[in-house]
Amino acid sequence: MSKRPIYIHSDDGLKKVGFYREGDKSYHSPRKKSIHYFRKEDGWAIDKVIFEGLSKSGLEFVVINSVEEKKKYTAPAEAFRKYGKHINYGYGEQIVLNSQYWTESIVE
């Protein structure tokens, strides 16, 4: 299954933030829950520009690999469209999706 790396522009230049898997049309991003989980919103977020760009490629799922917990969180892209909240806490526009829309599984 082919993987396409996904980058964002940061103060340090281009930074790889994950990859898009063509076969199942899923975006995968490794994250540390202690840093990247939005406690105030009780959910995970995706960069708005990345989400919109991947949506044009047929994005169906967003997958967060929580490296500290060894868990995987999966949500349908459609849930982001219907229930996502647009936020900007100084790191660019993001879409956060409440935890009730994510499916959690253990990574072995």
C-alpha cells in the first residue's frame, strides 16, 4: 500500500507530520498525547490545510498513533466535516474532533 509523506511549514522549515495511505484513504500521524491532545476540547485535531488538501484526494479516515500510550485513535473524515470544531490556539487553523467520535485500539 503506497504511503505519501505529509509536511507542514514550521519556523524550522518543512516538518513531516504523518503520511497518507492511498489504499484505504487514511491520514496517519504519530503524536504524544501529553503534548497534542486538546484537553479543553476533549479531542484530537488535524491541521485545516492538511485536512482540506487530503479531502480532495478522497480522505476517509484520520488515524492518530499515540506513541506514549501505544494506542491508535481512528475517526471518519466525515465526522470532522459534521462535528469538528475550528480552532486556532497559535499553531494555525485546526479542526478538533471530540473523543466521542474516535475509536480507540491498542497498538501491538
